[in-house]
Amino acid sequence: MQIKFSDKSKVKEKYLRFIKSQEIKGELFKDKINQFEKYYVPLCGMIFQGYSKKKGTRIIGLAGSQGSGKSTISNILKIILKEGFNLNTIFISIDDFYKTLKMRQLMSKKTNNLFLTRGVPGTHDTKILLSCLKKLKDRTFKQFAIPKFDKSNDDRFPRRKWVKIIKKPDVVIFEGWCVGAKPQKKKDLLRPINELERLKDKNLKWRTKVNQELKKNYSKIFNLIDETIFLKAPSFKFVYKWRLLQEKKLKATTKGKKIMTKKELKNFIMFYERITKHMIKSSPKNLKSVITIDDKHRLKSIKFI
């Protein structure tokens, strides 16, 4: 795919500056220029071509397991699309649409205590998320605010701290670990996938509700996505390793921030295991490209569908 865009040297400089800001001691990004040329530029070219064919806001889903690099890649795509293709680009995270703590407390009492832990489908405020995506795509755009979630307090920020969208974007990068996930068949829910399900979801209420949410409320949201990019991990075992690296970065960049112990982290990723494995096996909705990540956490290959 031959892509031409303005002032490549300037775009590359901003890309390298951003990459440097994300590095921590002992964990440097490798093969930066080749990754820029081989993966990021073609991806942005694909997005630009889609936008050129159908004028109007394009929603690009960016899905991938915990620790796969979604936030970093979202920022890189935003830099290239804005500086190289002159597209007004924003990115939003499904994490900012979690239900309030009070809402999840009520849900945990009603269905299963596991819903107190944010993350799985059912713990997001799908009404607000659906409304926000529709507003972003609306041709008669009016400025509005997108919620922000405070993970340190496990609750939504007050409305005065929400992010204001002043101008209609050309491209919205919508990132999240379960973005585009498809529901499983009922028979696939019967057998517990890990210790968490075996001990704390004996009656299947939790995973059944999660699956129902994917089938109903999340499907409406994912249908608004124009195309999805999937970051495919080698296997689920790397999720723990990569999520551990995230905690390491958090500790290095945020003073006084409490991070999870290895035991806490192993328990935490069990909440994500079922859907993550299902997505690795059966690709997400509206799939346009698959980026395979190798066991060294580098982009290995790209396949356009």
C-alpha cells in the first residue's frame, strides 16, 4: 500500500518523541523506525482511505488483550493521522465508561458479587457509551462531554471533569480490551475456564449475564464501529507478563501510586480470561486488520482483511 502524506520527517520526529516518553529504564522500544514504516503508516493509510471514500466521522475500534499496547498505539495513530493526513482525530477508551461504584454495588448484590470488579461487559454504562458514539457520528454535531473514570477511586469523575468534545472529529479511535467481542454459545459457558469461575460463579450467573450483555447492549455499540483493528497476542499466558509490565511502568511514572502484587494481578486477569481467549480464537466484529504481536511484545505482522 503506497501512502503519501505531508512532511514525513516531522511526523516521524513527533512519533519518536512520543515513543521516548513511554520508555522506562530497562524496557526500551525496539525497531522503532521499521515499526513506523511497516505498521503504523499503512494502518493510518487504511483509515485515511476509508475516510476519503465516506466523508463523515469514522469510528475505528482498537481491540486487544490487557497490556497489549492499545493506549500507546492509539496515541501513535492519532499523531500520524493528525500530522500526516490532517485528520482531526480523538481517541476514547471503553474504560472511561465504567458504571459508577454505586451502580456496580447494586449489580453485584442483584446478580453476582464478581460484578463489583470493573472490566467485563455489564460493568460499563452502555447507555452513555452508545449515546456518545451516536453524537460523534451525528452529521449535525453539537459539542458535548465524554465521561472520565477515576481508577484510583474506582468511580466516575464528577461531570465538571469530563472531557469536552468541541469540534466534530474526522476519526475516533475507540480502544478497549473487549471492543468488538462476540458472545459465546450457551454450551461454551458450561465449563469454568479458571479458578475464579469454578469457585465464585458456580451457578453460571456471572458469565451468563456477561454473555447476554455482549449479545444485546454491546452489540448495538460495536455495530457503530466502521472498522476494527485487532492486536492479537500469541496466547493468554502473555497477558499476565504484559500486564505486569504495565504495573512496573505505573510504579515508575506515578509516585505513591499503589500497584497490584503478583498474586492480585493473577486473580485480576482471570476476570478477563474467557473473553480474551474467545477473541484470540474468533476475531472481533467489523474486523479490518489483524496485528500479530510476538512474544517479545513487538508488532510481528499485519494482515488487512
